[in-house]
Amino acid sequence: MKTTRKTQVIPLDGKPKRLRAITADVEKQEAVVQAFRHAWLAYERDAMGCDLYHPVSRVGSNLTDAGGIGYMVVDAIDSLILLGLDDEYQRAREWVANELSFDRDGVYSTFETTIRVLGGLLSAYELSGRDSLYLEKATELAERIMPVFDTHNGIPMTLVNLGLRQGLKVTERKGWVSTAEVSTLQLEFKYLSYLTGDRRYWDAVEKIMEVIKAARTHTGLASIFINPVDGKFGLSDIRLGSRADSYYEYLLKQYLLTNKTQKVYLDMYDDAMRGVHAHLVSRTQSNMTYTSELIPEHHSNGDVTWLLVPKQDHLVCFFPGLLMLGAAMTAPVANVSTPPRFHELSEHGRKDWLAGVRLLETCMKTHDTQTGLPPEIVHFRIASDGIDDSLTPHDWYIKGAAPGEPPPYDARYALRPEAIESLFIAFRLTGDERFRKHGWDIFQAIEAHCRVETGGYAGLLNVDASPITRLDEMETFFLSETLKYFYLLFSDPNTLPLENYVFNTEAHPLPIFHPTFQKTWLDALYI
């Protein structure tokens, strides 16, 4: 007797799900638009053109004494376009046209300037219907950054003086450079190269990846620092949080942005994900899935051992969405269902998908605080931690937090976007309404605790305290990422579809393109 087996949809909670059609939630989108206006108009009123905004004191400031370089304006301008704030957008464009200057004799982060300003200009060029103003400004900025790549092996200098067009090396940490900072320039410079036809931009950032690939460790994982002299990974922490996060992100996204033509980056990504599963993904006593950190311990006899620490930055909450995106977008079938069916994903794609869902559930549980907002860093309970169960929750906790004591740094909330980013991707790929519900709960918590009545939004000193104490800072990523991802979470799939766009690490959407040239080292790998 012949039997048939029903096709299974990848389970999110152990139960198969029906395929869903995604529609926009216009009411919630409008709430996000009004929140954005509340933030933007306060900045425009008090600090237009300044790099940073301080909503409590209602003043702006710049990264250096040399003057602003459009950090806030340029980082937010594609959000203004996307959210349909036409009047505000026109005033911002006028500022870019008449006031924005990169001729500043000041020292800036190569990485931050690239992802926020260069990325912002490139996405504004795309979303504005290819307004030449933005490409001209992007090209000028790139030319001012290019000297940082003038090193013996192509590993870029961490700092740049835009006015002098001069790269500068860091003096601390033995001169080592952050892995994430040098490997998170590629989307922006490659897309600019495609637009302009100037291969120098492409070659500069591709050379970095050649060096990094040659430095591969036996685990496939990257430590958070690279020695720029020999191009090898330093004997330093291994984690998915700060100084490493966007390295893994850009492995996948370089492959996707270039229309899946650079297979080396998919191979590097898959290699790294195998290392993550083998060495970093852990479970608590209460069966929560999280990612640990590996810390090198040096001994007097010269030996080095690795300590697995149950610590996770909120920054890591981008990772669940990355895993799900990678599983769906690199599937062996042409059109993956929403949500994916079990047979549509590769074997390792299924593993990544399920890990992504479980890690996102953990990120949501870290919002279980008095404010409903997540702390900057959490630690997870393990059997050997020796902590008194009567003093600390059985699953996760904020290290150093105690009644009557000043709050530790770990307890703060800085309006970060990472969890919202993963919720957006998860919802787009599944249509599961619980992801929107989680997002709406977080949005309402931000409205309740972070909204400054006179304008703008501020982070919190301690997410687990009442009454609240606000931090006098509204980071540019709140407008560029957090509110943008909220808006997209409640949009329909035709709004910046994942099949057509790749978001840089600052949430600037860049259109997928087919490169007209490739670097020789890549060609040699796949001939």
C-alpha cells in the first residue's frame, strides 16, 4: 500500500504552520511615523546639522570640534523618504545640498563614517529615485576615506582625518584593529564601485577579505581583533557581539548583495556558522538558547585555555534574523514559501533556521524587565555558576545589579535596534503575527518610558528600575534603524522586499546588483 506524506512547514514552536499572506498594519505604521516625527522635529528644532542630539538638555553636539559631518541627517534621510515625511525630507535634502561638508580637520571612525554616512548617502540615492546629489556626496566622502587603505597588506586604518585625507592608526591594544570594523566596509564600497565604475573602491575592500580568509582559524570563528602587521587574528575574545557582530553579517550580505555571484562569502559564512553551532550556542538550565563568549586565559607556563562565558550583548539579537535570512535566501530552491517548508531548506539551513527562532525567543525573554525593555548585556544561569537561586532568576540576570546599589552599565538601554531587526526579518519570512506582537509591545514600552515630552527619545540608565532615569542621548541609529525596522515590521512584503534589497549594518537598504568585475583572488578560487 502506497502512503503519502504531507509537506511540513518549518515549525516555530513545535507545531506546523499554515502559509500566510502578509498585509500592512497601517494603524501601527502610522504610530511609528508619528514617533519618528516627534524625534526628528525635536532634533531639527534644537540641533539641525549636529552629529548628535541630547533630548533631555535639548542641545546638539558634534563628534569633533571641527564641525558636523551629517551623522544624524544623513543617517536618517532614507527613513524620511521611506516613511513618507516629504516636508521634513525636503528640508533635510536642502541641508545636505547647502550645508553638508566633509572638509573637516578632525579624526573620525572609518567604520562608523562608512556605515552611517556613506551608507546613508547611497541608500538615499536609491530611495530618492537616484538623485545625483547623494552620489556626488558619497563619492567625495569615499575619496576622503580611501587613504586608510594605504597599508602594506590592505588592512585599513581605524581612523581617518577627512579634511586632511589621512588615515591614522590606533595606538591602544598593541595597534590591533577591530575585526568588525575592517570587515564592515564592503557593502558600501562595492555598491559605490558598481555605481561609478571605479574599481579602486571594490579592490580596496576586497583585499581586506582576502587577508581575513587567509587568517582562518580551525574553528571558522573570528576573534575580535586582527593584528594589522601580519593580518592574523589576535589571541582575543571570540563572540558575536561588539567588535565581531557585523563581520559575520557581511559574509552573508556580500554574497546576497552581489546577486549570489561571490560564492566564497557563502562558503565563509557557512564555515563560520558551523563554528558558532559547535562552540558558541549554549542552553541554560531552563532550556533557553543563547550564545556564549570564548575568553582566552593565559597561564604562567605559557599555555592558553579558553573559558566559555554565558554572556550575551543585546547587540547579538541581530543574529537570529541573520540566521533565518541566510537559511531562506540561500535555500536550494528558487522560491521559498512563507514560512519555509521543511524540504525547501538545506540541511544546514534548517539547523540555522531553528537556532535563529530559538535565539529570537531568548532575546524576547530579555525584555522581561520592569520597563519591558532589554538591558545592554545579560548573563545566563549555568549549573556551575554557584549563584544563590533565591537572589537571582533561574534563567538570565543583569550582572552586578542589586537592590539599593547603583545600576551597572549592563542595565542600561540605548534605544538599540537589533531585536526589532530580527523581528522584522522573522515576520517577513514567516507571516507569524506573534513577531509583530512582540514588536508592538516593545514599541509601546519605548513610548511609555523613552519618549521625552518636549521632543525626542532617550535611553534608560536602568531598565529594571522604577521610577526611570533617562540618558541624555538619542543615537542616530534610533532614526536610521530602530524606527525604520518598526515601520518595516508593520509593512507589506512589497516595501523594500528582501529579494531585492540588502540592508547594511546601519539599516540602509542597498539594491542587489550583478557585479561587472571581480577580484582576481576570487576568480582563482572558483575556476
